[in-house]
Amino acid sequence: MSFLARLGSWLTEKPSYEMRQRRVQCVSAHGLHHMAYTEWGDPRNSKVLVCVHGLTRNGRDFDFLARALADEYRVVCPDIVGRGKSDWLANKADYGFPLYVADMVTLLARLDVEEVHWVGTSMGGLIGMLVASMPGNPIKRLVLNDVGPMITVESIRRIAEYVGNAPVFVDKAAAIAYIREVSAPFGPLTDAQWGHLTEYAIKPTDGGFSMIYDPDIAVPFRTTPLVANVDLWATYDAIQCPTMVIRGADSDLLLHETALEMASRGPKAKLAEIPGVGHAPMLLDDAQIGIVRQFLLADT
């Protein structure tokens, strides 16, 4: 092929950008720490999508969604501190939403863009709600994946039973079996999908493999009495950007009546329910990804 032919090919072909792994330095009341994140798509793209994971998960949960949307966005998937490749905190009492929100504001400043779209699963959705409720925030479209402003004490107790209590696994097969058991509400995933969710959720350790999150992220669950539902309606009502709520039809964390109320007040979220799934839809298959894509790109 001649040089001119190759040049023409380079100019007409759509560029393909590999995943990039980066870190940003953040601060807490007790010192500095690094938050890791993966980034997909054109690093020069001013359209940015931030995807934030659930309590014991990490940013690699969004690999499939990120690949599917990298043609439209620079997709940024952080590991919230204490998870994935991010640092573990020395002062375990710092694990909580005030720090998580502050870290995300630091990340948004690093990205150097005026606005972002946001997809948050469970904890990641709560962080998104908190940021989106603030005056002058940069979130212009918000997807809340199986989380809302009312969280039942029963679901919190269920989560508290396994957070920080994972055993050491003798091999990856044992790790997959454990994750399939505790994460059964994710729904009927394929073996390959369970393998992906396990691959980035564990790390080698003495005697086999352990979970890649700090067990002490469970400290708030152990020190805070679990006696009442969590009520964040005032936060939700302050959100002004277009919002979508995705609910697992069998979810015990986001009740159906809560989702319906979210559709009628505050930002009046668009509601999509995923049959056969509890907490939470993992956005791994084409159907679930399509719901997110259609909402985020509705006005583009």
C-alpha cells in the first residue's frame, strides 16, 4: 500500500483507543491517598462519562459498558478508595460518603471538563446523587442503577453480613463460586460474565486469593446502629439534571414504590426495570447497555 493510500486509511478509519490506567492524588483529614481509575475512548474527547461502582466492587465492572460507549465518550471508571487498585486508608473511620464525594470532586477537576454524564451503581449512584444535588455541579445526565433516596434497613443488614467477611479462596474457581453466591441477585449472568466480575475482584495472597477491597470498608456498618431506613429524599429532590433510574425488578435495596415516587418528584426520573434481576443490574449485556446508551445520548 502506498503512503497516500495508508494516509487516506488513517484519516477515514475510526480510531481505537485502548483502556488506560491512571491515578489521581486525593486528600482526607488524615493524609494523602491515591485513587485509581481506568479510562476509555479518545482522551481529547470533551464528552465525559463517569461510571462509579457499588460497595465492594471496582471500576472494572464497567468494562463492557465503557467499550460500548467509548465511541461517544471519554469513559472514566474510578476505583473508590479502599477498592480495586486504589489505596487503602490508614484511618478506617474515613471510609464514608463525605470522603468519597471529595475524591470524586478531585477526579472531576483532574478531567478538566465543564460537564459530565454519570452512571452510578448502588453506592456509586448515591455518590452521584450527592454530587448532583449541589449547586453548580457538573453532572448533566444521571443514571442511578438500583439505588434511590430510600434504602431499607433490611437490605443494609443483608449487605453488612458479607462486607469484610470474605474468606481466602484456594483458587479462582472457589472465588467464582463465592461471588456467584453472594452476588446471586445480579441475575442470570453467563459463566464468562461471572469470570470477568471475579477476575478483577480478587488478588493473590498467602494461601490463594482474597477480595481486592479493604475489609475495613465495613467499619461504618459495624459502628452505626442499623435501626432505620436511610432517607435521602431532600438530596434527591435537589437534583435538576435529567435522571434515569434502573431497577432490578427483584431488588430489595430499591423498592418498586420508591422507584415510582422517584419518577413523580424531584428530577422525575425515567424508570426502567430489569426482570429476573435483584440488586443490582450489572450492565454487562447488550439489552442493559442499550437502556443506558439510549438515555445518555437522547439529545445528541
